[in-house]
Amino acid sequence: MTAVSADQRQQLAYVATQAADARLNVEIETEGMTLNIGPQHPATHGTLRLVARLDGEQVVEAEPIMGYMHRGYEKLAEVRTYPQVTTLINRIDWLGSFANEVPFILAAEKLMEVEAPPRAQWIRTVLFELSRIANITLFLGDMAVQLGALTPVFMAFRDREFVLNQIEAATGGRFHPNFDRIGGLKDDLPQGWIDDTKQAMEKMRDFCDEFEELVLGNEIFQARSRGIGIVPAEVGLAYGLSGANIRASGVDWDLRRDGHEALAYDQVDWKVWTHPDGDSFARYWVRLQETREATHIVDQLLDGLPSGPIMAKVPRIIKVPAGEAYAATENPLGEMGYYVVSKGDLVPFRVKIRSASFSNMSITPWLLKGVYVPDIITILASLYFILGDIDR
Amino acid sequence: MTAATVMSGLLAVEVPYWASAIIKVGVVALVVPTAALVLGYVFLLKMMSFMQSRLGPMEAGPYGTLQLLADGLKFIQKEDIIPAKADRTVFALAPLVVLVSTFLIYVVIPTGPDAVVAQLDVGIFYALAVSSLSVVGILMAGWASANKYALMGGLRAAGQLIAYELPLVLAVMGVVIQAGTLDLQKIVTAQAEGEIFGWGGIGNPFILTQFVGFFIFLVAVQAETTQPPFDMPVAESEIVGGYQVEYTGFRFLFFFMGEFGTAFAFAALAAVLFLGGWALPWGDLTHWGFNIAGPVIMLVKVLAVAALIFWFRFTYPRLREDQLQRLAWKFLIPLSLVNIVITGIFKVVL
């Protein structure tokens, strides 16, 4: 038997350690866990499903699966007359429903070449901003509740009533006003509404101040949201983010100012808020500032409300001439647009709805890579989607 | 805490062992659900509602006082569901383990010179030891539910409770050094008979010297009872209730009672350790009257501490798991060590 040289012994020992290491690695290496978040999960407020592959508490990859609440509004719109469509699309983003009606009506008005009288445009803008406030107020409370603070959401529900009452007083519907008409509005404002609304706006400003201290000033809220879910501007643009989500990444783009629609935004003095950080905190911050800005817009609009008719001359039975038109507005959730194709019938031939949440959600697989499970919730909450707006 | 506690304390010296044992068991068995009910009603239903601009329950009984009884009945009526893939024995045992650990804490909490179920020389040591038993129950629940959310909740709870057991013990250590005893009864007397620079007007409640310890104790209690801002093990918006997710009916009720019972027990411990317990600094501490007045004094102090605990609960958002660990290991534990060193120095110098 030949003696094993020192060199060989060293080599054998090396091989043995390597083998032991490999064995150990096989033993320790664990399989990732696949976690189905939703479709019934409190953080998905609705029926979004998120399939997340986890390594411990860390997300390896996550994929949103949409369509659990698909209601086929695009197809349904093809068998509804134009005035009937507004009833449907009210329910897309159910928290800011009047805002859904406006771009569709604007697209139809483009096709018919009618323009609503100035008073109607101004009231439209006022109601549009009121829907924005009602919508984002709830976000301000909801994101706090997603992060575990129960109290703000109740305050948000409480103070949202001030705005909803005004919407109800003017339109008759709290959530689904169905108030916008081709060529104008259904009714004029009721008596005393302007003063009441101004008071409500005052209360909403108090609400914003309170939340700026209560939520934005909270150390734990900051620790949970700062630096979480950072969206660089170019990535956000590539994924088609819009609204406050992209403005929180420092992109100064707002369809109220930069769009081509005939609303009354150019008549008042207001500011587009942006934040350079692009994280969850920035998204909350931008939305809070926008809510406050919206109350100022409403105040100014009500001060300068022109008199005159609220309905343009439109035929009793609306037949939209053949053609195609696209109108998009800056809705509470982001850019919302309707591409309407008409063949000259009572009903639209095709309606394509561009809803903000659908595009805003598309960034989640990119954004959720490598974050912790609690951060999924922060990011989803801060992106602020409404299920009806994703699935239509 | 109740008249029965006092009775057992008064009778303990006279009646045979077996009778006093039965009374003691009865007292503890009565105190825990009552405590859970009181805290649940006063803080969860009423204080929380007022903070959130709601009324809370108003219909069941005068001012909604019977709401929790109605809820309890509702829980008992519910179907007892055990998931098909669950480990049935462990699943059924887990809530009991949690509840028993809560019951055990009450054994050593003194509410009068004789009104204590068992006066142990190492009372505080025992209380902290049994309180950490609930981790086992929570881990059992998380594992046996055969649910991913439950498992994550159980693991989070384990990590959190272990991390916060340490600051809890270290915070108490300052009190122990100052009182020179582990016996809860003697800690109470030490505070009542203590003096502040020779002035014994209000005794010497340890919160005056151990305010850092009191703060750390409260934070750690918040984590021990898995309440916001440390409620990751049950975080509804993330893991939908964590280890409780598969539990229904009276098993869920057990967890609920365990949570509030533990909150009450820790509030009582804080009252004993930092606020002077059942005693008043004037009067003869061995007087039998304290067996009747003691529980009332205790209750006032306990509710005051519990109000603090629940106030935090309704105010703060939830921390993240890693932030929670960082807070425990990098802030609370060093702080409590410094507190111990300073207490030790003063003890030696003065």
C-alpha cells in the first residue's frame, strides 16, 4: 500500500470539505413559499389577487392577477344609448364617480361638436374636484389603516361626509350622481349650495391639516413608508403611471393643466404638487397636498361662477355623428380617458376605457421584487388602486 | 380584584388546605374573564369608539355594557371549524396553552396584605416566566392551522415575544435592585414605606426613580400582548389575523380573552412594580382593612396603566418586523442595561 503524500492528503481533505459543504447546502436550501394574497384579502380592497413567491418574509417575485371583478363595461356600453352610458361608467372608480362621467361626456361632445355653456363647464369642474376630494380623503385614511393605525380611517369617513353631502345636494346621488349630460348638466345648483360648499371646503382644509400632523408626522408612519417602493421617474413613465403616482416621482405632469379638455382649470390660480422622492411617503404627501389644493380650486371656481344656461342646444334624441374621439382628464386616480367610436347610431360602436389604476398596477411586479411582506401592503396602498378602476 | 379574592385572602389562614385551594382556583378562574370583559368594554368598545368619533355599542344593556356578553354568547354559538389538514390535537390545545399562561400570572399578583393567591419569594420572576409560556401556544396555533398566513403569524410572534422578553425582564430588574427583593408583596411594602429624601408623605413609588424602567416595561408589554404598534403577528391588513386566522367560535374567544387577560395582568404587574400596588403610603399595612380596600386601589391603578396601553394601541400604526427587532435589540435592551447600571450605582452610593 502506497503512502498518501501530504499533497494528496490535503487534496482529499479539500474534496471532503467541498462535499460536506455541498451536502449542507442542499439541506439548508429551502424551497420558496408561494403565497396567494387575495382575491379575498383586506389589503386588496376588492378582489385583486397577488401571487407572491416568498423567501422567508422577502418577496422573490409577485404577480398581480386581475379580472376577478370584470364587469364588461366596454361591451355593455355598446348596447346603451349615450345618456345611459354615464350610469354604467359611474361605477368604474366608485369613490370618485362624477369624475368618471366627465371624460366620456367630453368625448361625446367632441363627436357632436357641441360645447357646454361656461356655467356648466364651471360646475362640472367644481363637482369634478369634489369627487377628487371625496375619493382621496378615503385614501388618506385607508393607507393609515393598511399600516395598522385604525383611527384615521374613521376620521376620513367622518369628514368625507361634508363633501358627499354637497355632492348629494347638487346631484341627488351620494356615490353615483349620473349628473353630466352631453351639452351641459342635468340641473343647476340648488339655493345656498355655494355657501355650504365653501364651509365644507373649510372643514376639509382642517382635515388636511390634521392628517398632515397625525399621519405624515407620525414617526412610525414615516419609518414604514419612507424609502419603500421607490419609483424612478423614467421607470414610472415606462409603465404608464399617471396621476399622483407619477407626480410623486418628480414628473410635473397634470392633465388638468396640460390636457386639452374644455374644463375651467385655466380660469383659476392653482399649483401642481410634485415630490422628488418617488417613495410611498411621497405618494401620500402629494395626494394630501392635492386634496388641499382642490379645496382652493373649488373656492375660486365658486367665487367666479359665471351665470347663464347650463345646457347647450342638443337634440332630444341624441345621435352621435360617425367618427372617433378621445378625451382624457386627470381623475383622482390618474389619467382616465375614453376612446369613443361612433357609426352614427344611438349607441356607441366601441368604447375603450383607459383607466388609471390598470396602468398603475402594472408596475407592481417590478416594484415588489425583494421587498418584505409588510411592504407589499404599504406599496399597494400607496399606489392607490380601486378594483373597479382596474377591472372595469 | 374582586370580593372573592379578598375572601380567599382572609380565609386562607383559617380554612383547610383543600378548601382554600378550591377558592383560589375559583378566584383566578373568575378574575381572568372579568378582567378581559372590563378591559374589553371600557377600552376596546368605549374608549376606542370615542377616539374614533363613534358611539360604540349602545343597545345591549345600559350604555352597551352587556355587549361583550352578547358577543361571548355569539362566539359560543358559532360552528367549531377545524381545517381538514390541521393537526387536530395541537390545534385544539393551542388556545388553552395561551389562556393558561394568562391564568398563571394572576396567581402571584397581590391585592392586599393577605389577598394573594400564592405569595412566592420569587414572585416577579415567576410571573415573567409564565407569561412567556403563551409563545408556545401561539407557535402551536400557527403551526397546527396548516395555513401560510397562520404560520407566518406564529413565527413573527415567536421572534417578537423572545425579543421583548429581554427588555421586559431587564426593566423589572431596576425595581428589584431598588426594592432588594423578588417578592411582589415586599416590593409593594418597600414602596409604601419608602421615603423620598427623608420625606415619607407619599411613600416612594418606584415610577419616580424607575421612570425609564416603566417606559421600557410599557413598550415591552405592548409587544408581549401583540398590540399596535407591535401587532405584526396578527396584522389584519397583511397576514389577516396571523395565527388566529383559522380559529372560530369559542377557540377564538380564548385567544381574545388571553389577549385582554394578559393586558390586564401586565397592567397589574406595572401597578405593583411602579405605582405602589394595593397599598397606600399612610396607614398600617398589615391592617385587615387593606384586604378590602386593596383590590379597589389596585383596580384604579390597573385601569390607569391599561388606559395608557390601549391609548398607544389606538394611536400608532404598525412597525415592520425588522424595525421591531431593531428597536428591541439596539435601543430598548441597551437602555435598560444602562438603567440597571445607574440604579446599581445609586443603590451602592446612597
